[in-house]
Amino acid sequence: MSARTAQLILFVDDDANLRLVLSDFLKFEGFMVAVANSCEEALEKLAELSPNLIILDMSMPGIGGLEFLKRVSDESGKPRFPVLVLTARANMRDLFDDMHVDGFMSKPCDPQELISEIERILLLAEAP
């Protein structure tokens, strides 16, 4: 069993095609993957799951990515789980410099760059 097999990623995105393609890719790369099509669904899943990483789209109907981040953060504003923001809104990068997210990537992204960023975040999360 590889180290990745024990790593659970929660992928939150309202794009059904991207959820399917990216979750299949991540599974092929050896990760366990749970998906949510909305932030509301992701919050429900977090009642049962403890992911090693959340990959989060920002622009979704309903509560949206920013509100989701607030709801999964402690009183200091740090999310309880590592978060990689994956969004088509590349102009949002500066906003996240002031937030406690672990990574930011623009859609579309190179699959190998995504894996590298995921691995970087997971390594940092494991460090004491």
C-alpha cells in the first residue's frame, strides 16, 4: 500500500465533468477521493470524514468557497484541514495571500503540477 493510498482528498466543485475527471485522475495517482458538488454537501461530508486535504473551488452556487472556508476555520481563521484552492478566477490569488489556505492554483492546470502541489501541501501538513 502506497503512502498516497492512506491520503483522503475531498474535492469540492460544482462542475460535474471536472469532478469526474479529476477524481478519476487522483484515484489513478493513488489517492482516496470523496467529492462534493457544493459547499453545503462538503460540510455534510466533513461531519463524517476527516480529509488530509480539501481541494476547493471558489465560485459555486449556495454558500460559496469563502463562506465554506469561514465555516471550517477555527477562531483564528485557520482552516481545520489543509486547503488547496482550485479556481478559474486567477485574479483571486492576492486575496488568498491574506488567508490561511495552503495552496492556490488556477484552472485549467497541468495535472502533474497539481500532483506536485498536493504532495507539497500534504508534506507540510505532516511536518511537526
